Amino acid sequence: CLSDWSSDVCSSDLKRWPLIATATVVLIVALLGGPLYYRSQRSRPLTDKDTIVVADFDNKTGDPVFDDTLKTGLTVALRQSPFLNVLSGNKVADTLKLMTLPVNTKLTAEVARELCQRASSKAYIAGSIASLGNEYVLGLKAVNCQSGEPLAQEQVTVSSKEKVLNAVGGAAAKLRGELGESLATVQKYDVPLQQATTSSLEALKAYSTGLQVSHSKGSTEAVPHFRRAVEIDPQFAMAYAFMGLSYSDSGETVLSRESTSKAYELRDRASDREKLFITTLYHRQVTGNLEKQQQTLQLWAQTYPRDRDAHGLMSGFASQGLGQYEKSIEEGNIAIGIDPDFVIGYVNVASSYFLLDRFAETEETIQKTSKYKDELPDRKSTRLNSSHLGI
């Protein structure tokens, strides 16, 4: 207190000082924290019910190794998320047919936006890469497919070609958070792309080609591309898995088991979702242990509740092979709820109704598949094939 102030005033001010200090701190926190609180409370650009389309990268480098490769890497990175739902390759191919376009049409931003609208998706994600001297500049942008307004974007510069793939994964992780995913799940499900796929861009390019050929020409024609991928990188787990699946499609049981077993040995070199896929495939194709296959699928569905493939596979032989037809119907209907155009889901549900002697419901379900008659699989075979999956 100043010497010319009365002692009463001095005492009163001292008593009030803690209150003043507290009020000041609260005001500062409000001023600084207000924007953070606003950002945390604002509506998310996407919800866990929305689907997104991944467009092809705009490759401005002139290096063909980036063609298709970065899109595949980005898709793997985004599918690690239990929040985001990436439109499946099969669904993309079907929608392109409705647009009277070849299934291998390059998804430029313009094509991706129209496809996004037709598929009733919420947004598309477009990527770009350009060279700047010895460096590479990567960009990702999520766009509302109805309004054309950007929802989120990321840009990163890397110093070498070898760092590009992981940079795509890092940018994708940041984009996931901007689109509404919680920080906890972004951190939990974020395996670096070189570990989740391969460190070799050439191997990833061969794998990407294999996936494209599988959609456009069938599994048999895709085998050489998957084989090329594992020749370049013998540690590429998912390439072995899809080679095993393609051999199964072709009726090559022994080769399918060999490739699938190799994928299972290497499953730690995959993302969490892909580990679940590989383990499911292993118990289906190699051990024949349907109980373990079903346990894996249940974990898959719990971790990724909006993943159509988990429920779709559960509705098939995983439940039917155990005589759990009610479970098959339940899981099939969940898969159909996620993707109303999921033909295999209807087939599984109809089969289970039939096996329960519920013929009226069998017929009702079959009627729903009439518009998909060209897509119905050969039910004489119980082999798991790529038509069961949203690859």
C-alpha cells in the first residue's frame, strides 16, 4: 500500500486482489480458449455415415511411377480410419458403368465429383504431386461433391522420392482429423504407409495395376501383377493376400493356400484393417477354422462398424458354414444397410432364409436382386472371391 492511503482502504484492496486476479485469469482463458472451444464445437464436415470417393492423383512430375500408386497408398491410409468410409472399388466401377464410362476411367476431379454425386457420397479427395527441383510437393484436398466447396486440405514438401509415400500417409492422417475424426483414433490407427504397404513404389505400382485389372478383366488376369509386386518386394503382405484371393477365384487351391499363408506370416507388415482381412482369409483358405474366422470378423466389425466387408463376409460362409443362419441374415442386412447395392449381401440373406425353410422371405429377398442379375455370382462355388469384397 502507498503511505498516504488509509489502512482500511489498503486492507480492503488486499482482500479484493485474489478476486481480481481470478477474474483476470478467467478473462484471459476465455479470450484465448474461445476460438479453440468454437472449433471443437463446430459441426464436423463429415459424419461416420458419409462415404467419400478417392480421385486419381494429378501427377505433374512426369514420372509414371506415381500414376495410380499414390492413389492406392492414399486409399490404404484413409481405410485405416474407423470413421471415414471410402467408396469401394467395386462400387466405383459399377457407378462408372452407369455413367457409360469404362471401369478404368481416370478419376479426375471432374469425373470424381460426378461419380461422388451419383453414388450419393458426401465428398471426394483429390491429390496432386509436383516436382520442385529435387523436392516433391504433395497436396490433398477434400471437396464437397454437391457444392464444390473445399472441406479440408493439406500440403507437404518432401526432399526425395523415397519419402513421398510416407508423406502421403502423414497428410492423410492430418486430413482425417480435419474431416471430423477424433484425435484418439487418428493416432491409434495410423500405420506408416511404407509399413502398411511396401517401401517400393515400383512394387506398389504393380499391386495397384493388379487391383485395377481385377476390376476390369477379372482375377486370373490380375495374378501376374500381384506376382510382380512380391518379386520386387518379398515382404509385401497385401500383394500376397490378393494373389491368394485371385488364385482362389481361378480355382488354384494349392497356390492360393501358399500365397495366403505367406501373407499371414507377413501380416505385421500391414495396417490394422488389412491384418484383419489377411487373418480372415487365412482361416478361410488355409486352416478351415470357421470359428476363428468368425472371431476375426467380429473383431473387424467391432473395430470398423461401418465396414461393409466385415459384415458381408460374416453373413456368408463364416456364419452359414457353422449353421448360424439367423446370424447370417442379421449380418447380411447390416451390410445391405451400409451399401444398398451390395449384391452378395442379398444373396447371403436369401440363401439363409432358404436354409431355414422361410421360402416367402427367400422369394422376397430374391426379388430385390432382380436389377442386379448381371452381377449375381455363381452360387455353385463357395470360394471366397473378390466380388465379396469392397476392393
